[in-house]
Amino acid sequence: MSDPPVPFLAPSDLGSSPTPFDLSASPPPPLLPLPSPTTLARPDQPLFLGIDSGVDRLKACVLDQELRVVWTEKVDIDQELREYGHRTELGAAGPARTLTHASVHSTRDGVRTRGDSVTCPSIVRLHALDLLLIKLSRDCPDPSLLTRIVCVSGAGQPNAMHYLSPTFGRSLRAMSLSPHLSLSELFTPIPPSKALFTVPEPTTDGDASTVEHIRRLETHFGQDQFDTSTRSEAGGGTRPARKMSDVLDKGREELARRTGGRPCLRNPVAQLMKVLEDDKDRVEEEKEFVRDPNKLAKMGLLNRTERIVLESGLLASVFLGRFAPLDGFDACTTGMFNPFLGEWDDDILAFVAGDEGQAGVRKLEDLLGEPSTDGGKSLGTISPYFVKRFGFSPTCLVSPFTGSEAAAALAYPLSPRRGDVLISLCGVAETDSLIAPVEGPDYTTSQDWSMVINPATAGLDNRMHELLQSGTGARVLTQPDEDEDDGEDGGGDDNEEEDPAFFAVVQNRDAGIGRALLRDLYCNGKWDVFAHFSAISPHGGTIGIDEKYFAYFFPHREASLAQGFLRFVAGARTPEFSDRKINPRLLLESQVMTLRVGLGRLLRALQSPAERARDGIRPFDAVGFSALSPDTTAERLVLVGEAAPNEAIASVVSSVFCAPAFTPSPLAEVQDPSSRPGVALLPVDKTNPAALGTAYKAAWTFHRATTETRVSFQTFLRRAIEATTEADSRIQSQAHVAEVPSGPSHAGTFASSSAASGPAPSLLSLGGPDRSHLSTAGSSLTPYETQGYKLGYAEASQDRPLGGHGDISDGNEGDAPGLSLMAAPDEDLHKYYASMLPEFVRLKRCALKGLV
């Protein structure tokens, strides 16, 4: 293979690229011819890049050919992109006014908050991506890092839509002509050029300004369903009276049936309705000043927009240099897509389009694009812009990008047969999620969870077509037949496992916000104090039998009358507990039990009618499942996220679910290069689960593209983990026999030395000095990390991997390679939590209906 082209920006020049107005900027280098994708050259030491574009941070993870983590990097939007702060002036009366010249306030948690509206400029995401790639080039001691990357994939924050104008599309195609410009400079229009984003500052995941729009959507579909169900009962006479609460409940059921889950305030369907209504009001105001009929026809937002994409689609399009297809998982999160049928719901699109009618429906379908359901098929090679500016290989592939929640679920191969469930415990500004793999024939919907397409399936279209043709599709939204044979105990190669067609997602929205507020209210703003109070407080807040304590957190108008923190003692609401230290523990228990209820109802819904008849659960049961039955809980929990390393949280999660809690070893690895001579040089920052999952996905895509095989993601990743774990165990055994004196080892089972095997090592595998001084984002600790406390966040033990009780990789029955044990369940404590679930559900229902 020929030497790669020299990047346009040398490491010393990466911090000061010229602006669009700099006439003295040197001309761009000539375009290099790109080879055909069919003639891919495989380097001796290929690397895979995964990027997670979170709400407040962008994080990157680089894997080597053995899928070991060799480098990570991050960009903190609040700290490193302060120039995008909003400018405000506080007047003597009235709200703050936006000014052109005033004091600049940085974003908080990556967003701008104005009441219930939470937004972030689209250009911020591109600037953060450019800065992330600059830091990868500048801070890594191996100058060939980006050149050796053979495939890149990524994830974007959910529910963040970007509206791209035709000018944006032209800029994408021409970006390779200006490698001397940063991404933010390329996509910032120079007057009098037209805007590249038709909505420059769209809403993000934390927005709560669409209460009215969600209510109208639920009412519209609820009335239709209510009229249909009551028309036959009325016999053509007067319609029976109906309550608005019944109509809304019918609407939620119908929307869940159509889209896989009930809509919430931040769903793109509600955001799109709000944007179109605001634009319609603006057009009506400007019509009287416009006389040209051609201009009038182009004034609407849909006419001025060429493409509507989610965050993942924006990043994928930039890497490709053209518009990327919509990811199947992202399509499911819009609230306008039917996951099982794999198509847009015309009735929902018609309601969103409003007066536009069928023309508006077709226009919305064109703007959203046709979703792609093969998550492992390469989208093409990377744009020449990245080849010239950063030194990427011209044959580097781009794997489909997806949402952050789905990407986190790819951090470990989840198997429905093994009872795996992944729980993502978020940071400060995101949502806790429980993700369970679901096979295609088991597709069923409810308001308690959302059904989404697995982003790592090798072609869902053919499998769904076969199900529909065989009649299996008739069971969609119903339960499995009584005599249905699951087929799991039959023959077949256990090493070959198909990817689950769907993920069932149970969410606890803004859970991190609730934990952060209690940290500030009761724990002096310190996570180690939060963990200490959670550890020393008795379960349920009291050792008494009769008094039961509960705490709830309802942000963003989830409760009609009662919002914020709600506390209950013996079934009665109280403004504060007598012992305020129990607040953190009770909130944790409440958040975990919310996920437990969702999983229990899901697993019972997947049972056959005969199995449900045997459990003795009555239709009016508050919980809806047998809390002590092993059939309604997970067999193994995989914890990821910023809060996952905390042992106090892991212990509560494990006991509530009565299942051992693990974390993937690359996420539990203590990444301290100064104390690990001779192993892979890793930065101080921990690996991000979404970035790790997308890096695995990039490796899978590259494997499929170069070998022309359609091996499942489950099989591909599990084999890689098992091979790497076996090699690490062999190396550790040899080192133990040799008894070579060395410092304390922090090597994990799956994210350790990349110099153990393979060709001649690069700088990445030779170790190096501590690089913590290179960080430009302040402290390297995440909001959930502390130092020096036994039960604190991200404990750095000298004897075992972070937060774990040892690696589960010795091959014993029930053990799994690549996982580190976090907590084992307490059966007595589990029985206590099971007895608390009915009262927990009852009080939560009362709070949501405003009865307390």
C-alpha cells in the first residue's frame, strides 16, 4: 500500500486554522483520486474509531485489530466551546432580552435553557466534532493514529433534529475543496449566502416545551379509537359519555401500537409539530409584505429544507460528504415510524403536516428519507476533506451511525437466550435506560416500553418479510401462541447466534438530573458523599416494618399537579423526611424500581397465555407480574454509563432485580498509563459505552466489507471477546509463573495490552508518560467520579479493576468473558423490594394523576 497523503494541518498548526475571511490563507492541495471501494487495502495494524456525540460531551474511542481500547478522547462543550454562549441582559423588569453586545454566558450541560425550551445550535455539534478530531491528531503520541483507521462509526444524542437547507447539501459536496477550513467555518454562511440550517438552533433531548402538541396528538388518535370501540356498543344511537383521561389513554395505546412506544415531550414528532406551527405563524405575518407568488410558495419551512436528520445522520453525512441514509433505530425514535412494518406511518405524518394534506405527507417522507435496516453495511468511503485535513486513509469506510442509547447496548453482545439485560445509568443531563433484546416473533407493544430496531442487524427487511409471509405478523401487538415452541433448546451451533431483531427500551427520563439535584441539596455537591449516604442508609429509608418511605422525582411536567420531588411516609405525602440523609438512597431505589416494573411487565407479556394463566396475576393487579418469579427478571445485568462504576448504585440494582450486575471490562479498566509500563497507552478518561459500541460496530462493518460475509454482530463480537480473554489469561498465567517484579497491575480481561500479539508495535503499544497535563477540558473526572472513597464513583483500587470484584473470565459455568463483576444480589433484600412494589406503583399512579 502506498504511503498515505500528508494531512493539510500539521500538529503544530491544528490550533490556528485560517477563517473564511482570511485572504492570506494558503490554497488547498489538489484533490487526490480515490480508489474504488472494491479494492480496499488492509493495513498491517488497522484501527477502528467510534464517536459518541452526547448532550454535553463528544467522546471518541479507538480500538485495535483485536478490539482492545488503545486511545480515548473527549470534548467538553461547556468548557471548550464557550464562544457559543448566549448573550443576555437582565432588565429591571420582565424577562431577559437577547442582545448583540453583552456579557457571554456559556452553555450549561451542553444546552441553552429558556424555561421549558432546551436548545443547542446545530453548528456547535460540527465545531465539537472538528475539535475532537484535532485533539485525536494532536494529543496521541502515535502520529499514524488517524491514518491507520480503516472504519469509523458513531452515535448521536437522541431526539435532536437538524434541518438542512439545499445550501448545506452543496457545501457537503464541495467541502473537500477547502481542507484549510474547519467544519464550523465551512458550514457558517458568509453574507449574503443563504443559511445552511433552516432552523439554526433546534431543540435537544431535554426540551419540555411540547406539552400541548403531545396532548393534541394523543387526543386525535384517542378519539378515533374511542369512537371505533364504542360505536358498536352504542348500536348506532347516542354515543356514551367519555372522559378525557380515557381518550388520552386510548391515544397512547394506539400510538404505541403504531410506533412501538408512546410519545414523550422530547420526541421528534412533537418537536416537528411545534417547529412547523411556529413557522406557519411566521409565514402568515410576512405574507402581506411579499407580492411575488414564487417567493410565497417557497416561504414554508418544508419548502426551504432539503433534509431533516437526527444527530447521528448529521455526523454521518459530514463524514461521507453527502447525505447519509436514516438509521433504523433513529427512525423508531421519531415517533412517526412503524418498527415492525419498516415504514413511515402515513396517518401520523398527515397529522403533523396539517393543512398540507397528502402533499405534505410525501414531502415529509422525502425530507426524512428511507431508513436503512442493515446496520453493518458500509455507507462508502470517507470524504476527501478528512483525508486532506486530518490524514485519514482514502479507503477508510463509514459505518452507519445510530443513536446513543442503541450504541451503548452494543458495548457487549446481549443474548435473549441467556437472559441478558443492559442498564445504562446516565450522567447529569441524560436518561436512565433498560434495554432488553427481543426476537422478531416476540414483538409486542405497551405504554411501559418502546420497541426499536436493533442497529446491528444484518438486514432486517428479509427477516420481517419472511415473518409476514408465514403469518407470524398476525401476532404482532398480541402475545405468543400457547403452543408456540421457542426452539431454543433444539439443535444448532451455539457459536452461531442471530442478532435480535428488536430492542425493548424502558426509560426513566432525566434520572441523572434528580440525582444531581440531591447531590447539591444534601451532599455538598460531592458524589462521594452521595454514595456514602446511599450506602449507610437502610433499605426503604427505615428499619421499621409499618412505615414505608418512598421518594419520586417528576421533571418536565410529568405529573399534572405535583412536580419535582415527592416524598411519602406510610402512604401520606410529606414535605421532608425526618432524616434527610435518606433522600439519596430512596431516590435510587425509586429509579431502579421504575426500571424493574417495566422489565417485569415486558417479560410477562412475552410469555404464552398458558404461562400467564399459571402465575395467578389478576387483570387489576397494580404491579402486573409476579415480582418473585425468576421468569420476570433478568438472569444477568450489564451496567454501563457514568454512574455504573458506583458500588452503592450497583448493589441496589442487583438486589432489586435479583441478578448479578457486571460491567464490560473495557469500561471498568483503570486507565492510568503511568502505573502500567509496557501495556497499551490509555488516557486517564474512561471509555464511553456508546463510543465503545460504535467502535465495535465499525470493526464489524469492516469485517463484512473485507470478507464479504454476513456474520452476525453477536457472533462477531463474542468470538473476539473470547479470543482476547483467552490470550490475556494465558499471558497473565505466564507472567505469574515468571514472577517478574513490577508495580501493581490494573490490566483487565478485555482492555489491556495491545502489544501482546500482532506485528511490530507502534507508539500506542509501547507505553508512555502521563498525558493528563494535555487535557484542555479541566478535570479528567466525569461528574460521577470521585477519588479515595471506598464506595465512591470510579474507585481506583490497587488490587482489582475499577469498581469490580474481579474479572469473570475463568471459564466456569455461568461466567462470561469480557465482564467484570460489580455486585451480587442480596436475596433477602430482593424479597423486601418485591413486597414494596405494589405500594410503589400505587403512589406513583396517584402522583401522575395529581391526586396527591
